[in-house]
Amino acid sequence: MNIHKTRLLLIFMLVGALMLTACGKEEESSDKQEDTKVTTNNEQENSNASNSENIGESTPPPIQEAENIPAKEKKALLAAFDQHVKTFNQKDLDGYMSTISKNPTSFKLDEERDYIKNIFETTDIQINPQNVIIIDYKDNEANIFTEMKTIVSETGSKKKVEQLSRQINTFKKEDGQWKLNATFAMETK
């Protein structure tokens, strides 16, 4: 692999890390438990698939919107999510940081600022959400599922790398406004 492709791959991996951000030790143990559950579920699906007539045609259940979302909160949540994406795509660091919780759970606020600043300075990057669905809603917390298409290249380069990841973004209400609290990538294609 030549040095340009290696650098582009490294940048792409950094962008992936953006979506995962730094998780605490408590979340790591939770992730291990989830990995075990996923493995068990996959083994069950594989077992069920081998018993059916359509071997290899297993499709995951559809992602469904939470039914208990008040219209006003749905509108506010989607607006907060849109603002988060918009400020990222505009490389508006202060605007982007204003969409994030003051006390995020899956990353540290000051590290996120430094990391995003570096990404904005060294890459041409766009994120394009697809299939945005609020899958869980409580009075002060909501989870938004999305398939996020990320397009990235080094600043000044014409070579682009695209990636599609499935994500859950957790938003919490702070001072009456929805703020991003955590981001977790579910799968990468």
C-alpha cells in the first residue's frame, strides 16, 4: 500500500473513532456483555437459518420508531440532530460543540473538541445521515438510529473514501434543549 493510501486509511480510521469516541471502562465491560449477547443471537440466527428453506437469506428485524414520542419532542430531537450534522459538515467547531452535552458519557468534552478540530483542519469530510429513526424515547433521553454515510479525503486530495455505519446517537435534555450525549456504532459496511 502506498503512503497516500495508508494516510487516507489512517484518517478514515480516525473518523471511525470519532463515531465511536473514547468509551469508559464501565462501558467496556458492558460492551463485552453485549458482544456475548450478539454472538449468542448470531448463533441462534445461523441455527434458525440452516433449518429454514431460505438458507443465507436472513434479514434483521426492521428498526421501528418509538410510539410514545410527543410531536413537539420529535420535532425538537430531529432539529437537534440536524444541527449537529449541519455544524459538523460546515466545519463549525463552536457550533458543533454547542450541540454536545456538557457531560457526555461516551467521550470527554475537551478531547472531543481537540479531535474534531484536528479532523476539520486535516480532512475534507461530510456526513450524510440516512434512515433517521427515533427508536427510544423517555422524558429527558432519546436514542436516534441512523445509517451514517461518511465521505472523507485528505485536504487537497481528490481521492475519497466512503463508509456506511449504523449508529445510535443518545440525546439528553439539558436546560430544556436536546444535546448529544453518546454515539455508538453498531456495524460498518
